[in-house]
Amino acid sequence: RSGNGKMCQRQPDEFSMRFSDPAGDLVVVDGESVWTFYPSMDDQQVLKFSGLNSDGRFNFYKNLLTNPKDRFDATYQGIEEIDNQRAHRVFMKPKETQGFRSTVVWIDTETELIINLEVHDSNESIRKIRLTDIQLDIVLADDEFRFVPPEGARVIVR
């Protein structure tokens, strides 16, 4: 399964991924709760999780770049070109349980920003994330990090 969309991050604890393909699918972390809504699979079901249990799972920068030497065994794997961008490839394996088994991170050689991720989850799935059109220090509307379930949808709290 693949998708495209817009990802926004506001430190320290807000995140949104709103998909354009499949249209309407989303993940929103509002600082207190993690909301997932995938109308492409079930337009009457919303999942709501405590944000306290997300452990930075949706915050790439917090999860991967906070004290990385203490938290990961990392292996530098050289430089690769991704869509005409040269990037350092780094394999990272958590020293303790992190909700994923390992990840490969590509860091742009010029901007030093993460531009690509390949996350090997604990459930054996692999998430590939390509970050493009990265904009820093912009003002994001509060609505970007809010979600109201559609009328009539079943909200499952976990």
C-alpha cells in the first residue's frame, strides 16, 4: 500500500499527515491524542490513541535525532543519490524497544535534512517515506493539527 500527501510537524508534539492519495486518509497528533482515519478502508471508523503512548512514533526528528548515540547502533552506508539529491545513508537499529526494528535514514549532504526514511516496523511491515518540498520555520495553522470525526463515525479509543 502506498500513498501521497502533506506532512506537517510542529514541535514539540504535533504532527499531521493528510493524504491526497488515498484522498481523505489521515493521521493527526494534536498533542494529547493520536487520531487515525482511513476512509479508503472504512469511512465509518476512527481510531483514537493516547498521545502519551506514541513515544515520538510520529515525530521523526525526536525519535531519530534525540541522543542517537545513546539510543541506536548506527552504521554509515555511504552516499547515494535520490531524485538528483546526494544523501548520506545511515542504518539505525534501536538499542532498546522503539516500536520499530530498524530504519534507514537518508540525510541530504547540502541541507543536512532527512529526505528519505525506510522504517522496518516490529510487525514486519516496511514504511517508505520520501520527504520533498521541505519548508522550515513557517507558521502552521492550528487547524492543521486538529481532527473532528465525521458525524456518525464510530470512534474506537485505545
